[in-house]
Amino acid sequence: PFLTGSENALNERHGYAIQETPSLKERQVYFSVQAVDNAGNRSPLVSTEQVTLPKAELLFNEDFTSSRTSFEIDGDFRSFRDPIKGQVFTSAPPRGSRAKSTSTLTSPRINLSKHENPFLQFEMSADLAIANTAELEVTTDGRRWNRLERIENSDGWKTHGLDLSDYEGKTVQLRFSVNSRIGRAKNGISLSN
């Protein structure tokens, strides 16, 4: 990232914030500075600071390693052994079956009342048929669901992260929802961790 300023700002202090995905492990982050002028001249690279990022607190974990889950299952969602990830949950119907029109995987209630800056992280692979849609939703009352993210097709497994700070201090449920044209499912979405 670049910080820019006028010649008058050269002797001023500049700040820059970075945002890192939370991790269950403490991590070291190192910062270096290099100045570049508008002609492309560069100063030497100077190491300036080392910062320790604390580990994130785990509020809820579902690793889907068995066919049992604390999630509520409706429609085509089922436990499946993926060749890359092992045991996962998928919305793809079993071979030879027609897809249900709507499939959902709904979390139990998660209490965020005593936690700051809650963050959701999960691994997903998505292979939706044309005209099929999928989304991740949230509710605080179990009746009105708000879309957090529209799920797009991916090239294999990807780690996703979403800031849930708008729900800080509340109790939420999360729901993965897949809407299929009957008989057109492809591989749907698969979830892990």
C-alpha cells in the first residue's frame, strides 16, 4: 500500500491500518517502510516494528467430521466424504436423485453478547447449476433472515471470512440456503470447518 502526501507533508507522521483474518494462533506481524518519490526514486527498505496479534477466541466450532451435527438440516444437505477435505456437508443430492427446490443448513443459536468484533470463518466449495442460487444468512429472532453473503461458484475449496460486528452483543443463527431448479443441482455447495 502507498501513502501519498504533498511536499509539506514529508515531515509529518503517517499511519496505516491493516486488517488481518483472525486466527486461533498468536501471530507476529513485521512492518517495513520504503519511501518512493513521484520519479520512482526509492529509499532503503527499513524494518520498523514487530507486533504480536493475539489469538482469536473461538465462540463456536463445527468441523463436520462426522455425520452428526448441531446444525439443523433441511432438503438435500447431508454428510459426504470429500476426497480433499474428508467429511463435509454438501447440498448436492445423492446420485440419481432430483434436487429439492430449497435446502438449508442452520446453525444453533450463537451468543455474541460478551464478545467484541465477532468474525465468521469457514471453508466452502461451490459448484451451482445455472439459475441456482445460494446465500449465507443471519437472524437474531429466528424469523427474519438477512443476507450476509451471496455465494458464487468457486474453483475448489476457499476460506471465507465475514465480519459479524453488526451483531455484537446479540444472539444469532446462521443459515446456508441453496435454491435449486428441481433436477438441476450440479455439486451445490460443500462446507467444512
